[in-house]
Amino acid sequence: MPRIITLLMLSCVFTSTAAQQTAKGLKATLDYYYNYEHRINKAGVTARWHYIWDEQDSGGLSVWGGIMDSLGLKRDSLHEAPTTVNLRNTDIYIIIDPDTDKESPSPHYMTTTDATAIYNWVKAGGVLLLLENDSLNADFAHFNILSEKFGIHFNGDSRNRVQGRNWEQGAFVIPPGHEIFPDAGKVYIKELSSLSIQSPAQVVYEADGHVIMAVAHVGRGAVFAVGDPWFYNEYTDGKRLPAEYRNYAAAVNLTQWAIKQRLTAKR
């Protein structure tokens, strides 16, 4: 593992002791229903892949999962449509890159029933993280049924298109002391959907006149939205991006924010 990432991981462990203690017992559940991609693996077997916890290649979330482990969160996954019952013991629910019919032969699209169950769960104190994708890689028509309940509309465009290794085309600089990403600084997000928002959502980051990230508070719960999967291994493990891009730190920040929101709701 590159030295810069190793040092950053150690720094995060030492600076998150309080979060680790208080987050113990909280559960972060990753959606495996709306994102349900499969491929034939090296053994010639059809297997689940892409944005899943234990996947260690570029498209996996093992690095972000490790961050959650270090902060005391228990990790889980949900293979079925969300309901009042199966969300009951979840504190943080994460939905990433909902499938299109090009990615799955029978995609599980968001429905009004599903969206209502999630909305009521958030209102009761749940923390929802929505990491969409750009126009070529995710469903928007159905997924906006959910996000619009919180005043967030994914525009379905594709911003920050990066040519080769022209990293600056995917750069955003988050100001120091940001309410969610206080020390992330320069981060990398490519080919993302921008947002349109209305109440109760609020802009938490915008660039060049486009809303990039938003938050909504409903009842006792909270929602964070960005139009990209963002924290998959390719852009958090330190092997590809130049060290000036602090996606790993941003992943730590967002996880700590989610923990804080959930702990506040439980008081």
C-alpha cells in the first residue's frame, strides 16, 4: 500500500477515537438490490461484483468498508427491496449507482412503495447516503422517485468528463471547515450527475454554477446526495490518483458526518 495512504489511514485512526467509541453498535447497510451487477469471474463463474463491500479490485468498496470498520461501524448489505421491517436495525443506508437495463437483464427499479419505506425510515432518524452516477451509467427516471421526496433531483447529465490522466478535469476543491468535509481539500470526482434541489434540500457544495452535493433533513433523519459512486477503490486506495487528491479523507469525513447525524437522532 502506498506510504501516503498508510500515513493517512493512521492519522484517521488517531483523530477518530471518539467517533470509533460512539459509533460502536451502529450499522451501515449497503444496497445490493438496486445495484445488482454480475459478471463472469476468473474462475469462469458468474458472480456479484461492482460497488460491493468485499470487492478489492478497482470497482469495489473494500477501502471504504475498512474506514467504517476503523470507526466502529458494523457493515451489512440488503439484497431485497427496502421495507419498514428490513430497515429497522439499520442506522446508515447507502445506495450506489442504481442499475439500468444495460447493466442488469432485470433491473430492480425504485418504486413509490420502496421510496415511501425509505422516506419514513429517514424521518424516524435514519441516515441515507445516495451516490448516483452519470447519464451513461445509472437509472434516473425511477431513482428520482426516491430522491425527490427529499427535494433532490439528479439531472442525469455527465459533468467533469476526464480525458486520460488529465486529473484536473475531475478536480474539486472543498473549502476548509466545510460542514461535511472539513479537511478533505482537493478531491477527484469524474463524470457525475449534477443536482437540482428544492426544500427541504440544501446545497452543500457547488461548482461553476452547478450543484454537486446536497443534504436534506427530514424529521430526525438526514440525506446526503452526490451524482457519482465516488468512494470506490480506484479513487480511494492511493494507487491511481496523485497524492494531492484526498478522496480517502473525504470518505472518512462523510462517514463521520453520517455517524454524527445518526447519534444526534438517537438522543
